[in-house]
Amino acid sequence: MQHEIEDIEYAEYLFDRFYGIGSSENGGVTRLGYTEVEDEMHRVFRELGEEKGYGSYEDQVGNTYLYRKDCDMDEDYCLIASHLDSVIEGGRYDGVAGIIAGFLVMDWAVKSGLRIPVRIGAMRCEESSNFGRSTIGSGLITGEVYKHDIGEAVNKKGETLSEVFRRKGYSLHPDRIQGVREYIELHIEQGKVLEEYGDRVGIVQTIAGPRRFNIHIHGNAEHSGATPMGMRADALCAAAEIILEIEEIGKSESIYQSVATVGTVSNRPNALNVIPGEVELGVDMRGIDSSSLDRMETRLKQACKRICEKRKLKYFREKISDIPPIGMSADLQQKLLEAAKELKIPHRPMISGAGHDAMSFAHICDTAMVFIPCAKGISHNKKEFTTIESICDGAKVIYQYLKEEAR
């Protein structure tokens, strides 16, 4: 379908207003959760709403919402939301595309005279880049069990989340969000499926559940020149074996659409002439099949034990996250697929390998996700890209669904 020029121009304007915030020299953006940069993103979000005459408010954890002043605030509503933070040196579309979609849907509703109960939400700290915990803003307001007792999570500056919340006047135990009839989130796919198949929209069936671990390996830091090879307790060499084993675990479970990644390595003392004495690995396992996740976790335990015993090293494994795969509303999926069909937009049902704020809402209301393609599947990277037309495609599907529901 063709989009109106004024819609393209409005979406471009919204994108440009966020564009420069958090820019880095290499061309990406760093907009970490609960920092001044994320605060600025939310300030612009409110300002863009004010330009359209929308009302705004902030909840007890800093999430921001826009609403139509001519709609009943006591009426149950559809929340179209995403996030405004990013990973370190990330791209400009992750999260922001969903916010733009919300503005488009609201604008179309106003211009058409449809009194659809819709609000736009900007969730805080969706990415785990700052505190090592994801979907903090959405998880706290929905009472998500996985967000209990996260006040001691530490950010890049060494501050705990409790300290940051105390400074900003937020609460780690907020009231649960009320009145949300359904939650819909548009997001770039962060994969290649839509692009490979030539589809313009994906309707998410299931969001993969992440299990994350820190693996601490303790050897002995000694002089690299004076210690014979046969007398070493090299923690980094053990870590290298474990990393390769985790890759094999992921490959063997890939038939169940599971993945396994070592994303961080901390090596101490990290000096050229010292044998590594301590290494910490950050392990991220994800999948939509709980049995597959169980097998991967068991094999991870066995690999750490076998490798470290062979090398006479000590280790311990710390599980920092365990969220099961989360299904989206079957009814909403079907209605969004029908909306895409009605608009003649090529589409497909699909899974999400990445986590999203939608995971937090799935246990309190009907929840859905609409994916749009991103170039070569690249995300969390300065090369991340989608087109304004793709954002409009996804937004039109959401709007078409809401129009049908309003009849």
C-alpha cells in the first residue's frame, strides 16, 4: 500500500527530533536507562505530545504516557508503547520506531474523528545495558515477578538502582498500572526473516525466554615468563574452552530455535605479562521451548564442572535471569493478521528471539507485537536501519485493527 506524503513527513519529523540525542562520534547512539540522556528522550516525547495537544503524565518509575484530552480517562484503553533507551553505541530505530507508530495511530484517530481509547507509552530502561536487567520500567509497573528485589542492580557508574530511584523520586514498589485493556508494541524485527521472505509485517506468536548466567572462574595470577606451562592455573584458557562449549550447546539446540551466546568477558588482572587469575563470563541462552532451555542449562553446568576440574580451577555459576517463553494473545494475533490481509500488506506469523516490554504486560492484559523489517537483520548497532514506510506499514496494521474494533 502507498502511504500519504504527510504521514511520511510527520514520521520523519518525529524521528529527526530524537535523532541527535545521545549521539556518539562513531555514528551510533548511547541512551542508557535512567540516565540524563534517557530523561532527555522522554522530555522530547512529552514535548511532541504537547505539540499535538495531548496530555501527558509520568508514573512512579518514570515511564511517560500521552493521551487525548477529549477521551474519557476512566475508560479502559489500548496502550501502544515501546522504549526510548538504547544499548551502548546502538542504533536509532530500536524502540523509537514503536514510539513513532504510536504517534501515527493517535494522529490518524484524531483526524478521522475516531474516539478510540488509545494512549502512547514510553517505557524506561528496556535494555539491560546499564543495570544488567532488562524491561525494568514495564516490569515494575506490571508486578512482573522477575523484577522483584532488583534495587541492588548496579549501573555503569557504580550506583544501585535504589540510589538512582531515591535521587529521582521513583519507587521500586509502584502501584500496578490500571485500565490497560490491551498492549500493542511495534518493533523492528532485529532479525532477517521478514527481509528474506519479502514480507512487510510480522505478527509475533511467542517471545523467547532468556536464561542468563555469570560464570566466575578462579585460577592463579602469576608471572607469565617465570611460570612453566605445566604449573599454571590459567582462568582465561578455561574460559576459552567453556565459550566454545557454549557455542556447541547452542548449535545442537538450534533445531528448537534456541540460541546460546557468551556476550561479555571480564579478565583480571588483564595484563600482558600476567597469567589470568580470574575470569567472569556473561552467558545468554534463549529459546521458545522450555525443554530445550533446560537441556542447555544442564549442559552448561556439566561443561563448567568438567573443564574446571580438568584444569584444577575453582568456579561458581550465578543465574541472574530466568524468564520462560511468553506467548502473545492468540485473539489479538489473529485480528492483526486479518488487518494486514485487509490492507494487502504481505505478512507472516513469527517468533521473537529478542525480549521486549511486551513480555511484562502479557500476564495482565491481551498483548501483541507487530514486527517490521530491518536491513540485513542488523540491530544493537549503528548500522541498524528500517524505512519510514515500514514504520507506517506496521502502524497502519495496528490502526486498521483498532478501527475494526471501534465499529
